[in-house]
Amino acid sequence: MATPDDVEAPVSELPEVTEGARYGNRTWLVGGKAFAWERPWLAVAPAKLAERFAARPGRP
């Protein structure tokens, strides 16, 4: 999975890109519209996620 630092370099080189914050997360914008942002880690433990998906048979 890409980190925000992996994304920052190529995204910052695009024309008219600005960096800001939305909902407390780093966000990249063009013309005031967000097109990429940091997503915080889930507060749910991986075991809980596995439990939730196991309860949904036939679904990925």
C-alpha cells in the first residue's frame, strides 16, 4: 500500500495542485476540488474485520 509520502512527490508535480487539509487529513486539490487525500488507519482491529467478513458468506 502506498504511503502519503509515496503519493506526495508525483501529485505535487501536477499542474495547479495545492495541498491543504480537510477533516484534519492532508488533502491535494485542483481548483478547490479534492482528488487525493490521506486516509487514517481504521480504529477496528484486523481480527474484528475478519470476523465481520466471515459473517457475510458469498461476499468478498
